[in-house]
Amino acid sequence: MRRLWALPALVLLVGCDAINPALRYQDAARQLRFTLDRVEPQIDLAFPLEQSRLRLRIEVGVDNPSDQRLLTRHVSGDLRLNAQGGDHPLGSVSFPDGADIAPKGRSVLKVEVALGYNDLKTAWGPLSGAVMRQEPAIWNLAGEARFAVLGVEFGVPFRTSKESGR
């Protein structure tokens, strides 16, 4: 007799997903697939070397398999380079424009980043090998896409990578 209260509670909990649209958006956002589609690095050498810069054009693809249209508020992450036997942090990347991610569609986030030699001093050798000599390397981006739906703010973490070189 004591278990009779559980049935209405279960029906109420299951029904909450249908009632609360914010939960549907959160579920849809968790289904997003992020891919590092393009990393175009360019080293601008200068003398003295401290004035050299690395410019990166980055494109991240976002696939939305759900039926929900989603709008990102902010997307950011940490970029790393795996080359010459080491893992080298390069810096933070932020995509300032929100993306309107269509249902059953694909969107592309684009950004250009400039990093100075002083920020990259420890990674300069592997970077120049990957960029100038086309040595094998893996670019990694780990971050979070932030959303706000009906006053509820939440984030979805992502990890993606792209190989380059011969």
C-alpha cells in the first residue's frame, strides 16, 4: 500500500520534460557535435624575435541532429598543439559572435587569433615545425558552449582536434 504514492510521483517527473521547454533545449544542446574543421596558422617573423606573432584562422563546425533551434551566447576554449613529442598550450580562443544553430543543420564558428612570441616562447619550436616545415601535429581545442534559454543559463563542454602536416 505504501508504494501507491510512487506512481503519481513517477508520472509527474516524467511529465516535467514535456512541460519544461528549457529541459528540451538542454537535451538538444548536449547532442551537438563539434569539429575543428580548419586551423590556418601563419607565423609573422620579426626582428627582434620577441615581436614575432602567430596568427590563426580557426573554424569550428557545429552539427545539430536535434529538432531544436539553438543560439549560443558564448563559445570559448583552450587551444593546444601536440607536436614533436609534447603537448603545448597555445592560449585561449573565444568566438565572440553567437551562432544560430539550425535544427538538423550545421553551423560554422569562425575566429582569427593573434598570439605573440612571448606567449608562445616554449612552444615556438614545435609551432614553427608544424607551420613552416609541415611536420605532423595535432591541434586540440577543449572548451564550452554557453546557452541561455528561458532565463536558464547552462554550458555544454566539447573537445575536438585536427591533424596537420605530412
